[in-house]
Amino acid sequence: MSSLPKPNILIVEDDAQMLRECREIVASLDVEITTAGDAQEASHRAMEADFAVILLGVRMPERDGVAAARLIRQCERSRHTPIIFLSGTYDDAVSSFRGYEAGGVDYLLKPLVPEILRSKISVFIDLYRYNAELSREIAERKVVEQNLRESEERLREFAAHIQAVREEERTSMAREIHDELGQALTGLKMDLSWLEKRLPKGLEKQTEKVKSMFRLIDDTIQSVRKISSELRPQVLDDVGLTGTLRWQAREFQARTGIRCKVDLPEEEFGIDQNRSTAVFRIFQEVMTNVARHAKATKVDIKLRRDADHLILNIADNGRGIAQADLRSQKSLGLVGIRERALILGGQVEIEGIDGKGTSVTLSIPFRLQGRA
């Protein structure tokens, strides 16, 4: 970590002897010293560098100290720099009160008392060092936060790529299972039918065995369709997201006995395949959690478009979900739901009320096919 630069002090004084005296007094404070002979020069110095404190003589040619302070305050860099007025007489001290309006923080009478001047300057030097250290820490933290954001973005892009590859593999596997195994089982069923027709009469055991084989083939065909559908439901490509959610809700109700009330638009939104698949996977995960943990008797499912976002809400009347479970990183299903949404630039809100059910709301940016 680099050390902070020395604080800089600006002394604005037209009296050479007073300027030399000020330099001698502050020389022991381990600071850089910049000088100016009039208000205009002081203004230029204030534009060029940052100062911990400015010592400003009240009486100067052309402009007095108050006018000089106002000119210095016009510079962005010195807008908040503390100014100490140096007054030659008591009358100057009284008139210098006008300087408080111009940003003055204190005034000292000449001749200067070295201990008093150093003490007052030291306060502002310490404050300057503290602010400089704080500014550096903030800048470093911003760099760290930016690096973290970039790392998270790269991780999400990588996760999105993995998800896309996984869905492609699922689609390919679903197609192969459906086509290859489905055709093989259909062919086997046809061959078995051919064989059944040619069995001699009176072979009851053989006939019963053939019927058992028919049932086994039918059950296997159903299993193939189920596995294929879970990998990549063909209905998602055939009828779109809305139709698939409606079909999945019917399947869920038939399988679990939990009543599903659906409120879905009649027309498809036309979202791209990645978003459509992600929404469906999130829907599957939520419904799986309902079946496993909710102990619900009813699920309300709503899909709508709100401005430029797609909103999916799933609410059950089950036992609710504890706040600890919502925050737990061990709840992999919830973590996966949130990550899928984040990959699409969306978010998921999960609310649970003990004994009154759980509500999951997915919101993702709406994007028409073919748009960036």
C-alpha cells in the first residue's frame, strides 16, 4: 500500500516578512508549503493542488482577504478547504468576521504565536490526512467491488453457458430416447402382436405370458415418454411456454392430487427459447418443492406481462417456509431458482407465512424473439 503524500498548506500573504515568519512556524509540521502574494495567484494555486488548510492575510492589495476567500471558494478543489484569516489589528479582526460567510473557519491576530498557529493547523492537517486515507480506502474498495462485480458477471455468463449446453444435451438425449427407444419398443410390440396371432389355441400359459409382455412394453413406453418429457418436454417446442405450463399443471394435479388453479394468457408471449426453458425449469422446481414440502391442497399459478417484464407467481396454501430456510445456502433448490433468474437478469421473491403458505414470484426482463 503506497504512503499518502504530505499535506500541502497554502500561505497567502503580500508581506514578505510575515510570509517568512509563517513558513518558519509551520516548517516543523512535516508539510509541503505553497505561497501566493495576492488573491489572483492564490486562486491559481487553489486550482492546481489540494490543500489541507489555507492561511490568508486579511489586508492585501487589490482585494482584501474576504474577497480573496470568495475567489478561492470558486475553485472546485478548494470549495471546502478550511481558511484561517491572519489579521494585523483588532479592527481587522472585527472586519474579518465577514470572512466566515466566505468560508473562513478561524482568525488569528498578528503578531502570531507559533504554538497557537501550529496547534490550529495541526487539527486541519490531521483531518486532511484522515479524509485522504478514507478516500483512498473508498477508492480501493470501489476497485475491489468492481472486480467482484466483473467476476460475478463472468461466473454468471459461464453458468448461462453451462445451462445452455445442459439444455442442448437434454434436448438431444430426450430426442434420442424418444426416437430410438420409442421406435424399438413400438417395433417389439408389433412383433409380439404378430407372434400372438400365430400362437396355437389352447396354450393358455403362453397367451397369458404374451399379454404380460404387452403390459410391460406399454409401461416401458410410458416410462420412456416420461423420462423424455422430463429431460425436454416436446410440448414446450410445440405449444410454447403458456401451453406447457398449463399442461404441466394438469400433470402435477393428476400425479399429486393437489388442485391447481391456473390464470394464464391465451396467447403466447413469444419469448426466446432460453428464457422459455428457464421459466419452465423454475416452474418445475417450485412445483416439486410444493409436492415435497408444502403439504398444500391448492396451488394458484399466474403468468402475466408487466411493462417489459414477464411475471410468474406460484402461491400455495401449505405450511409456509421458514426465514432460516429462505436464507440457507443448503436449500439448493432455492439457490438454483435464484441463479437461473439472475442469469436472465431477473429476480425471484419468496415469501412464506407460517401455516398460510408460500408465494414465489419470478420476474425476468421480457424480450421478443430476434431482439437483443
